Amino acid sequence: MNKNKNILTDKFSRQHTYLRISLTERCNLRCTYCMPENGVPLSPKSHLMTYEEIYSIAKTFVDNGITKIRLTGGEPLVRKDFTVILKKLATLPVELSITTNAVIIDRFIDDLKTYGVKNINVSLDSLNKEKFTHITRRNNFDKVYNNILKLINEGFNIKLNAVLMKDFNEDEIVDFIKFTKNLPISVRFIEFMPFDGNKWDKSKMISYAEVMQYAEAEFTQNDILRLQDAPNDTSKNYKINGYKGSFAIISSVTNPFCDSCNRLRLTANGQLKNCLFSAEESDLLTTLRQGNSIEPVIKKAIEAKFKIRGGMDTLKKLEKPQLHTKNRSMITIGG
């Protein structure tokens, strides 16, 4: 442990142990809630972290108390040196996991096993092929679906992340829950969150309470079992009695879990975000390239973290576009 062991503890005594690293701003899908319709201006290659820089920054975080690293994007698997990055990070004493759209993950199954990745989150917003094509602007449903089954058969722990949007996929809530009947997976319903370019407004959101209404209309009260949430968990977890899998709700908007937040985000161009909702960023990459220690920058960023949602501590504040359109598009933050 580094002598500055407290640099990852903020003024609300939250100790940060989980780092999400975006490897790329690029993606092979074009999900409407993640990427603006006209795309996003990509960072020049010279502005992105090299695999050596990713490792160096990650090691500093691990030395100071990070115990879990999740690789995200964009789509992390489209980065040409993904396996090299994975191999380097696997030398650190840290749990590695990944978030992916699973379009090409079948090419990396052996690598993921070799370097100890067991937990995989797959973004899947519809079990309907036509809806999938509509939301992703790509026709890859069959590939993704088959790869999910392949990952399960290969022994990976799979979570499906479904962003719920009114008049689009709320009618699939029960279908998603029933998808867990014979498969050992967790389906996680995520409230639609505001980012630059995704045309968020409160009326499009399906809340935690509404998800439970759908579940309770289909299953009896005795069938819906409340599970024990893990420490620092972002989700409220349930399962249907007798089902192999489970379901959960991530209610970042209506029931924020900020009190126990232990997460930090590193963008592909080396900016540290202390909160998903915050527009403020701290430039670690420039500091590293100048040959200076990044620890003071990290410490300052952690100390500046707000108690709730980047300072948007009420729904009324969240509804003000000027407060969240200064934030990046989700694709350039990292899922």
C-alpha cells in the first residue's frame, strides 16, 4: 500500500476501491441513449492512453487501494491491443472484469480465461430482434444472443444490463425476468440517465417503483424474493422463487446509491471522473506524460467529489439541461 493510502478517501469518508477504465471511445454499435445521433468527435489517437500508460495509471490506483478494475468503452474489444492491455493489467493484484456489447466477444474467450476475467456485463436493451436493431442502429441481435449463451456455457458470470425507456422496452420487463428462469444470469434494469446528446427527460424514464409494479403484476408476492445486496452494490437485487437467475434494478435517478459509492472512472483520453454525473474532470494523462506524479491530481479530484450525483442532489436539479449537457456523452465516459 502506498504511503498516501488515504488519497482515495473523500471528505464523506467514502473509500474508493473500484476503477472503471475506458479503453476506447469507439464502438461497433450506435445505441441511441449512449451516442448522439450524429456521432461524437473522437479524440485524436495521440490524445488516447497507450497500453503502457493505462498500466502505469492503473498501478498507481492499485497501489493506493483499488481492488477491482472494469474495462469499458465504447466497446473495449474493438481496441486492437485489448489482449496486450488485459495481459498487463492481469499482473496487478486486482479483480478484472469487463463490460461489452458481446458482438465480437467470442474471439476473446480464451484470452479472458487466461487472464482471469470471470465477470462479464453485457449491454442488451431488448430481447426483440427488431427493437434491438432500432436501439443499436445495427443488425447484430443473433450474434449477441448466441454469444451470451456461449459465455454462460463457458462458465462466465454474466449480467445483462438493460436501459429502460418509456414507450420502447418497458413492455419487456417481464420477458427479461422470465429470461432468468433457466439461465444463471442476472438481468439488471437501469434507469435512463441524462448525458450530452441523448435527449433525456424525466418522462422517458422507467423508475425502480415502476419496474416492481410490472414484476408484482406478473408474479405473486411470495414468488418475488429480495436478495442480499453486496457491499457498495449499485443495484437492488431480487429473484423469482425457483428461477436459476435473478434480476436487479439500478436506480441512479430515483434512488441514488451515492452514500456507499466506491467508484471512479478513467476515460480513454486519461481524464479522471470522480462521478458519472459530474462534468468535472482531472487530467491524469498530461500529468503522467510530463513525468510528474499523478497522485496529487487524484487526491484533489477525490476531495472535490460531491455527496450526491455530481451536485445534482434533487430531481429538480437533474431536470435542468444546463447541469447535465456539460457532461460527456456516455460513449466517451465509459459504460
